[in-house]
Amino acid sequence: MQHYMNVRRIDRLRRVSKFLSFGGLGLMVVALILSLGATDNLGLTMGLALLGLLASQIGTMQMRRWPERGRSDQVIDAALKGLDGRHSLYHYLLGARHALVTPRATVALIPIGEAGFFEWREDKLWRTPVKKGLPSGKPGPARGLLDQAERETADLERNLRRRLPDRDAWQIIPLLVLCHDDARLEKDEAHPAVHLKKLKEYVRNLPRQSALTEPENQALAAPYADLLVSG
């Protein structure tokens, strides 16, 4: 399988997030020292403290989004390892976080990192919390997950239309991928969703839906030739 990802950009974001997080903490320490030594610079002290707090929070959020290990691109890569070279996986490049181009279809992979029991009720995804592998708590609609899937699928289609303007019809499958070990899914053939452990099997048996031709695949991959990840 071909993997495309801007690894340098992700490494740069990780470094910036660490700088913001620890730099923000440093500013708050400086503000504390100033507040102990002088009372006539209250405005400066408060400004430094607020700036440090904001930087630290932003950095912490980004560190959680771009950890060194356990990112969604890494777990999806591992789950799909072994697919042949006709499959291409684009991470953070085509609108959807993870776009998979296969000989059978084009897929927007939507990772879900939450634990829980997931089921479909009248075309809406519901989630029940789990405890020790068993449903525990009140079920509720997972609206945000479906909204995210719709946005990423629309963004992916828009990007593909721009890169491949000669193609008239597009059919993109928005596939929800449950990544948590304690996530369970009630099977429903009408809605594309699968647990990470069964993702490769699901991809191999995708319905044929307006797959890209070989020239289209080559045209799509050409601008990202420098971002091809080995292994």
C-alpha cells in the first residue's frame, strides 16, 4: 500500500506544541516571581500570566492532537498493513483526515476513539457508555461524529473534484472506524461502520463504487510524490 503524509509538518507541529506548552509554563513562573518582588507592575504581571496560560493550553491541546505514538494515522496504517500497491492512503492531505483510494472505491476513514456500545436508530448513531465491557449508563445520540463524517466527506469530494476536474461523478464512502478496544458496534448493513480490527477485511470487500482509474490515481498521487512514506 502507498502511504502519503507530510511527516515533516507533523514533526514541526509537535515541536511547536511542546514549545508553547513549556514556554507558557515558563511565562507563568516568571509572572509569579514578578508578583512576589514588585507590586507596581500588576498589569505586566497579569499580562504575562494570561499569555503563559493561553500558550500552555494551546500547546497541551496540540500535543494531545499530535502525540508521538497512538495517532489515528498510525493505528490505521497498522490495521491496513498488507494491502497491495493498488491501495493508496492519504493522511491530512485531501480534506478528510484519512482518505483511502482502493481499486473498488474511494473512502473517507473517520476514526472514533471513544469507548462505548454504538448502534443505529433511525439513521442516527447512538452511543451507550460501557464499563468493564458491558453497557453501563444512558444511551445518547452521537451527533458530532456524524457531522464530522459529513464534513470530511464533503471536503474530500471538493478536493478530488479540484484535482481531477475531468471526472463527472463521485461516490465517496464515509466509513466510521471504531478504534477503541472497548468499542462495540451493532452490525447494520445500511450504514458503513467497522471496528479497527476488522478494517482490512472490510476494505477488501468494499462494494464497487466509481473507483478511480489508473491514470486518475497517478494524477492524484503525482503532487505528493515527495510525501510518499516508506514502509
